[in-house]
Amino acid sequence: MITIIGCNKGGAAKTTTAINVAVGLAMRGGDVCLVDADAQRSASRWYAEREDSDLEPRITLIEKRDNISATLRNLDEKYEHVIVDVAGRNSRELITGGTVAHQIIAPHQCSQLDLDTMEELRLQIEAIRDLNSELKVFCYQTMATTNPLLQGNERHEFLEFVTEFETITPLSSVGCYRKVYRDVMSQGKSVLETDNLKAREEVLALLNEVFGC
Ligand SMILES: Nc1ncnc2c1ncn2[C@@H]1O[C@H](COP(=O)(O)OP(=O)(O)O)[C@@H](O)[C@H]1O
Ligand SMILES: [Mg+2]
């Protein structure tokens, strides 16, 4: 199964979501290939740390840019899960990858700057679905507030905005703003490999909702 973690905004937590999902699926025994399709190479740098630290479970990382559709098709025959990290902002990798993917997880913060890019995503999905009518698209709220007084309103605002886009399904699972997500990036780890229970639960809920595991 090919899953692209993509949207049109840098800093929306695409790479963070991709590496946590990749490790989570591998922890369940899945054979996982993470594709770094972003020239900024954040996933590759994270992976280099993981390899240096000899962390288990092992996953495979492949770097591929520009037209990634043929590469993804090939990888899909070899791996149970292909997780693709693309660049923000109308990337060629999101479009070419989208034509062969099974699903896109689009991370967005509840901020006007992130949500403003959703119309662009809607138009891209419309074009991609002409070639790949089965493509599923999920919106994942990231860096949500942990303040209980603000949480309800923020979530309401997010859902009110996203539900206007009929082709984009908002996920029930939410990722909150937690320092541990930043810390693990430089350690080659997933939050699932830390003792932060809340962050772990967030990633497990996402895996359960999207991958049913
Ligand atoms: N849930 C989170 N809580 C706190 N910081 C986060 C969270 N998710 C991502 N970040 C941080 O936000 C920044 C952008 O995340 P990143 O995954 O690199 O975004 P993108 O790949 O969409 O550009 C990084 O510094 C990352 O560590
Ligand atoms: Mg990134």
C-alpha cells in the first residue's frame, strides 16, 4: 500500500508524521519502505541518525525526486507499506506519486496559513483523481493545542473548515504540539520509542484509524 504524507505547506508536520507512521507500521511487523521525495532531505537525515544508532525495527529508506510514480509502483510490489514524504508547496512528487498512491494523509495545523492551502490541495486531488479515481485523502490535524480550555474550540474550528471540502476526509485522530516530536527527529527515533504516553497514543490512534492496526 502506498501512502503519501503530503500537503502544500512547509512545517505542517509531514516529515514528522511520515517517520512516526513508518516506524509504527514496522513495529507491527510490517515491511516498510520510507521514500524521501523532498529535496530538503529531512527524512534522510533522520534515517542516518537511526542507522548510526542501530535502532530496531529496521526500515528501508529510498530517495527519489521529480516523477516518482514508476518507483512507487515498483516499491509497492516489494514492500507491504510504502510511506512517501514529499515537499510542501505544489510538489511534482505529490502529483506524480498521487497518481499511483492508495491514500494521501495531509497534515494541517489549525492555522489560517495552513488551512488557506487546502483549496490548492482540493484542486490537485481533482486532477489526480482523473487518473486515480480510487485515491483516498485524509486530513490530519497536527500541532493541536494541549490547553484543555482551548482544545474544544480549536478542533471545532478545524472541522468546520475541513468539512467544506467534500473530497478530503478529516481524521478523528489528532496530533498535539509536544516537544517530544521535535526531540526524536534528531535522534532517529519515533515517539513510539519514547516514554511519552500521550504522544504514543496519538500515533497509535492514527495508525489504527488509517491502517487498521
Ligand atoms: N506535534 C508536534 N509538536 C511539536 N513540534 C512538532 C510537531 N510536529 C512537528 N513538529 C516540529 O515542527 C517542525 C516542522 O515539522 P516537519 O515534520 O519538518 O514539517 P514538514 O515536513 O511538513 O515541513 C519541525 O521542527 C518538527 O520537529
Ligand atoms: Mg518535511
